[in-house]
Amino acid sequence: MLAKFFHKSEPISLISLVLLLAVWVFYYQFSIAHIPFNLSNLGMALGVFMFFIFILVLYDFLFQKYRLTLANHYAIFVLIVLIGVFPEVLHVSNITISNVLIILSFRKLLSLRNKDNLLSKLFDSGFLIGISYLVYPNSIIFLILIYLSYFVYLKIIDKRLLIPLIGFVTPLFLTFTYLLFFDKIGQFKTLTEFNFNITFSWFHQWHFSIPFMILGFVLLILIFKYASVNVFSDLEEERNYKLVIAQLLIGMLLLVLNGAEIKDSIILIFFPAAILVGNSLKSVKREWLQELLLYLLLFLTLFLFFFV
């Protein structure tokens, strides 16, 4: 029934997923996070909901524009499931904002397959990662993704390699100049200081660690599966998919390097995880098995969200 619902009721199914997101946000804010219910906090919760709607729209736009999913509603469903399983991401933090900037940079990288305005795209991708670095310094690791994209699409070593670095340094230089002018140079060090903290203290919190390890295991299987075969017949789409896997691996590396903030930073792998898992669900040939997996995910998410 769920599979048919996604296939034949596209606008309604999307609205249903948005309503489920609303349940996640408002229940988390006023029940799980124990925020007092008043007009001010209700407005704040509404703002968080609208922010995550923006993330949903952004992800859906990229799924469709670059044909990253076999059926975008499956990926959106998986994204909603991930938010329900890991509800700690349901507040707007520096990591959440950094994630949006990384995804916007990733959009520029995906568009490198069209060879027009290459310098602008390379500069913009570096510029966005530079802003992301100021918001969340550990996100500097996603500079690797820019250069992986460069070699996937352009395949040559030339002076254009410097363009992403120039873009990355530009917001840092502007911020440094601004703080220097107001004699607040100490703040620049605070903004740009790394905070990698490899710890496994989260392992003892079973309501997080068990779903996280299951997710990690599933994603590793899917990485090996999709990295070894041609997922799409179109060469450019294959390249896009390789970048999705690269983004996932870099995000997982960041989770390992900064285990102290893993509950917040896990949102950094939601985009590629939704694509891999969503495509796997859509590719299940037997309809009854596909339905079983969808319902299993939905009911497990509801159980974990409301009762654990």
C-alpha cells in the first residue's frame, strides 16, 4: 500500500511526509526536549519546522534535477525516517546550518558536468565551504569533496585547482579583516579553531548507538554494492552517484573524528544515506517485500521516536 501510495499519489504522499515531519518537530520540542509551551517557544518550533521544510525542498530539488534517485519520494521517506530515528538533529545548530552550506556547495559540484562557467562553480563551491568552516570549523574536511569532484569531471591538473582554495579563503579573509578593524581578532581564532574529539562515549547510549550501528552497517553494504556496479546507464549520472558515495564516506569520517558531537553531526550523512537507502528500497523487485520494508521502517521509527 505504501509503495503504491508513493507511486500514484505523488502530491498527497509528499504532503503526508511533511505532516509527519511536523509531528517530529513539535513533539520533539515540547515533549522530548521539554521546552515549556508558550507563544514564544511555539514560534521558535514553527521556525525550526520551516527550516527543515527548506532542507526537504532543497534535497528534493537536487534528487530530481541531477537524477540522483530512482524515485525521489523514497529518498524523502528515508530522510523523514532518519530524522525520526535520530531526533537530536531537530534543532537549528551551527552543524545544521553548516550542513545546508555543504549541500549548496555539493550542488555546484554536481553542476560541473556541464562545462559552462567552470571557474564560477569552482569558486562558489570553495566559497560556500569557507562559510561553512566559519560556522562549523570541522567541516573543512569537505574540501576533499571539491577536489574529488574536480578530478571526476575535469580530469586534468591545471591552474583551476587553485580556484576552490581562493573561494575558500575569501570569506576567511573578509571575516579576519572585519574583526581586525573592530579590534576583535581573538574571535577569529575562536571561529576557526578545530575541535576534533575522537570518543566513543555515545556507544553506551543504546537508544542512539544501536540504530547508528545498524545504519552504518547498511550503508557500508550499499557503498560496496553501488561502488562496484554501474547504477545508471548514463555516464554523467554514474559520476554524480560516485560523488554521493564520496560525500557519505567523508561525512562518516567526520563522525568518527568528532564523536563528542555525533548526535548533531549525524545530519551530515542524511543526504547521501537517503539516496542510497531510498534507491535500494525502490529497486526491490517483489512488491510484497518492498511493502514490508517500508512498513517496517515506518513502525520502527514511530516506536523509537515515541516510546524509547
